Amino acid sequence: MSDRVGLVFAPEARTYDHGPAHPLRPERVLLTWRLIQAYGLDQLPGVVTLGA
């Protein structure tokens, strides 16, 4: 196992829609990213944000 984590941030995800029943709905992906930021998980040691 690695002690490094890469979080992929892609704001353009809000323009891609898999359909209303798909779990990766654009608003859900962006809300998940905001939750990650609110908890500071993107600032932990060993975490790298990609695509920001």
C-alpha cells in the first residue's frame, strides 16, 4: 500500500451527465468534493490534488 493519495478535481464534471438515476450525477460529485474540502481531507499529509 502507498502512503500517498491523489484526489482528482475536475470542475468540468458538472457538464457531464450519466443520467438522473446514476450515482455520479454532476451535483453529487461536486458536493462530495466540497465535503472533502470541508473536512480538510485534501490538506492532509500525503494527499495530492490533481487537476486543480
